Amino acid sequence: QKEVEQDPGPLSVPEGAIVSLNCTYSNSAFQYFMWYRQYSRKGPELLMYTYSSGNKEDGRFTAQVDKSSKYISLFIRDSQPSDSATYLCAMSARATSGSRLTFGEGTQLTVNP
Amino acid sequence: DAGVTQSPTHLIKTRGQQVTLRCSPKSGHDTVSWYQQALGQGPQFIFQYYEEEERQRGNFPDRFSGHQFPNYSSELNVNALLLGDSALYLCASSPTPRAYNEQFFGPGTRLTVL
């Protein structure tokens, strides 16, 4: 069983839609949760970083963590064609800089104009 | 700020050969981590370097080795290449000390093994 499960999609939505991306995990040691965005042929770009259960908002993006259910989500409001990318969830057991990140396999999102 | 840079961009090798990939971390960062990303998969952690030493290692064979230089740049070496080593190799850098594990990724080196 994978430590982190993520629906690979692909997910296709119209411009302006609300997008929900989700990951589940099995390792209770994970305490720090991240969402990365990866455009084609590029490296992942950090979008959100959270370390506690609850919600964190940054512009059109909201990250949600439910440690009791081992479930994290990323919501994108008013989605734009420029949001079309692969979204990766990542988790870490340590806060130490550079420590191992465990990734989901990524969800490919297309936002249609 | 140049961000994390990696070279080369693309590389084609044949089975059994050896390859060296290079990474320069973001300015002010002294920790470098390497990841392997197979097509359609999330990145897999290979190892982390800090103070010129390997500090953590993922589930990769000894064919994968690395080095960090005094200027914090890093190399990833892979010996006896296999077809399955074909992937995007990502370098991530992060500053220390920091209270959280924020890693910034480079664009990657795409390795094809024939």
C-alpha cells in the first residue's frame, strides 16, 4: 500500500469552476503537508504549506488538513486556464529543512476557457 | 535571484553507462535534496545533503551516490545505468535553520537510458 494516495485524474473543468483535489495518507508520522503545482516539463512549485489540522487560505487557494481522517485537500476558486497543471500533494514527518518529502502521484488538471 | 538551477537539461545514455547530474541551490540555501520522478508519478526521495554529508537516504541502491561541495552545489551520480533509471531528476534546496521543511525545486534533468 502506498503511503500517500492521490487520484491521478485527469480532471477537466470549465473556467471559473471550483476545483477540489484530495490526498489520503496512511503514515501517522506525517505532520507537515504541502501542495505543489507542476507545469509540463518544469519542476514542482510550492503552493501551500500547512502543519496543523484546519484550513489555510492564500488568494484563490485553500488547503485543508484533517489529521484524524488522514485526509488533505486543496481547493481552487475561480479556476483559470493558467491553473492547468499537475498538482502534487507532499508530506513530511519532520520539520527539519530538506527532510524527505513523500509525494502523491499527482492530479492532472485542465481548466477550459 | 536565479533560483535552483540544474544541468544538463536533457541527457541520453545507454545501459551500463555512468551519469553525473549537477545542481546549484537557491541563493542562501545550504541543504540539497534529490528526487527521481518517473513519467506519470510523483517524485521519489533519493537523498539529502547538508554540510557536505549525506544526511538522509531513500530506498535507492548504492548505484546512486552524491556529493555536496563547499559552495553548497551538489552532484548526483548514477552508475551501471538501467532502463528503469529513465526519469526526471529533480534537485530541491532549502535554507537552514528553518522551522519548517520548505523545499524549492529546480527544473530537473531528464535522463533517458536506451
